Amino acid sequence: MARGFIATNKKKKLALIPTEDSFSIDSEGIFAVADGVTRDPYEFLPNTRTLKGKIKFALSYPRPSPAKIASEIFTQTFPEVLRDYEPANRDEKAIRDAFKEANRRIGEWNAQHIPNPDYLLRDFAGCVAAGTHLYQGSVYLGFIADCGVAIFDNKGNVKFRTENQGPDKFGKHVWQDPRLQEIGWENPEARRIVRRDYRNNPSEEHSFGVLTGEENAMHYVRTARQYIHPGEFMIVYTDGLEPIIFSGEFADKLRQRDLRGLERLCREKVRTEGTLIYHSEPSGVREGLSAWEKEWQMEQIARDNDRLFFLK
């Protein structure tokens, strides 16, 4: 069983700021989520810690949002590319190919609509994303930046999670840059420096990736293969829900199989916006497997699931 939703903070809804997350669920076990990168409505950003600043930000925010367009390109392209492969061949290479094609299509859109980016109001449209394919107990996955994939055991314990490799991981290093010492994020020069010098720049140790159409973005795409056993759960998510997903309350909802409560928890606790796809692996040995596959799966079920895998 699979279900997905986008949780948006009520204040953001009231401000009419566009939803920039996207997701897709394919009947062949292909799941994708994407988080469009927030745009600049002004060169000098208003102070969004104040009500006046929030209103000013919302009133001038671009509609339609290029960030939403980028996230939709990913969630449409990822399953489309994987469906060109036989299910047994939708492996890590295929996952990477799907990311590459999505990045290329985002680049095409940028070339047509933002031909001369300035890293500010005319910055590249981009998104971060995660995608998976489920096949006979295997989870083939890919992610970039702070979108992720997690597998929980039947008691709600984290068995595996991807590492958050988004801007927050490198923030303390980035803001030690001498050029940023006297200015904050509201200053256009700060944003220009971060986006030009720390985004999609493999030569910079503390850089991060975004799917903008730039070839260097693929340097930051990570892929892996994991296993999911009957009775376990897989979550594919954007970073807006990360603190909630790895909370005790979320684990309780998983353990109770309370999907409605899980969704309600996310909608009540989300600070801005976040997306989640939930998959529950059916209990018992799958039908249609060969004798050796059934034997292998029974061995996997019997193994100790209380190990934590953390992908870097």
C-alpha cells in the first residue's frame, strides 16, 4: 500500500504562497518527491520574521513559481525514464539515469525561460529530490541534498535513512566565508555568493547540489540499494517533514498502523511545507517467487532488523 501527501503550514496557505513540492506514485512501485527551491521576490529580501515582512514577501512572490515547475519536471520524468527499463533492471544505474534526464529537462526549461541567470530574481529554477523503485524486497533509491528515504521496522524503529546533504549541513562552514561576515541572507550579495560559489561546485569542499540543469548537479546525486521486509515501512520525503518523521510521535503512528493519524501529525506540525510518500510492505512471503527467492526472503525476514544503516 502506498499513499502520498503534501503538508502545508496554515500560515503559508493564508499567505497564498505557491506550493512548490511535488510527488508521484506509480503502480509499478516507482515513487518520487521533489522540493522546489524558494525564489527571490526582491533583491533585498524583507524581514520575514515580522508580519509586515511576511506580507511583503508573499505579495510579490512569483506565480506561477519556477520552483514548482522544476519539482514537477522531476516527479514526471523520474517514473517516465524508469518505465523504459524492465522492472528487474531498474537498478542504481537506472535511478541515476532518471535523475540525469530530469536534470537535463530542467536545464532545457531554464535555457528557454531564464537564459541569463543572475543568481537572484533570475536565478536558475531548481529542485532537490528523492526517488525509489521497489522490486521483490529490494529498494533502489536515489536522492540529492536534503530530500531522503527511510526504512522503518515493524515497531517503528529506524532501520535505514539517507543522510541530509543539503545546505544546512554546510551552513556553519559557508558562513565563515570572509565575504559573508558583514552581511545576512537578506542581502543580495550573500545569496549570489552562496548560489554561485557553493551550489553545484564540486571544487568547493562544503558545497551542495540542486537539480538546476547544470551538469555538475549530478556530482551530488547519491544512489543505493536497500532491503525492505514484510511488515516494514518505507518513507520518501522532502526536508520540510524530516524533524517530524524521525520523532517518537511518528514512530508511534507507524507502530499503530495509524495512517490517518500520521498524516494529521504531519499537517499539524509542519513549519512550512513538506511531502511524504508512505509504503507499507505486505506481511508474509510474496507470491510468484521462485523456490530460491522464497528461501532467500525467509532468511531475510529471520534476520535481526535492529541495525541502523546511515547512507553517506
